[in-house]
Amino acid sequence: MTRACEVSGRGTQVGGSIIRRGIAKKKGGIGLRTTGHSTRKFKVNVQDRKLWVPELNTFVSVRISARSLKDSARKGVLNVLAEAGIVKRPKNKKKKAKANA
């Protein structure tokens, strides 16, 4: 199972840094020299959660990142899960008007 958020699709990204020494030519030096490269992985903070969806009156199990969990608190759980295509929005039931005779 990949370490990715089911809601936002965020996954592991690769990055790195270059270590340099010396003084830049702009500053009157001989120039920067590269002494090393390092690579690393930026991993997503993914949680296995059961989210309560009050509109559907049920729990939904999902692997969600902490960022998306925060968004669901702000936007609403149903809105976030529906945008991701995990659940479908309930259809509105039309109320029949009562005929007073």
C-alpha cells in the first residue's frame, strides 16, 4: 500500500540539498565549490481514520493526510470526500406540500 492520501492524492516527494563552500564571485571571492549532494524523501503524514459523515449517517474509513483532515474540519467531511470521489452526495428529497381542504 502506497503512502499517499486518498483525498488529495499527495504522496512521497524527493528533494535534496547541495553543500557549497567558498565565497561567491559577486562578493569578491574565487567562487563557490560544491562539496556534496544529499537527497532525501519528504513523506506525507498519512493517518488511517474513520470519519463520521452526518449527512449519510455512517462512518467512512479512509487513509487521509493531516492537511486534508484539517481541510475536512473547515470545509465539512462530506464536501471533502465528495470532491475526492470517495462518497456520493445524497439526493435531496422533495417535500410534498400538504393540501389543506
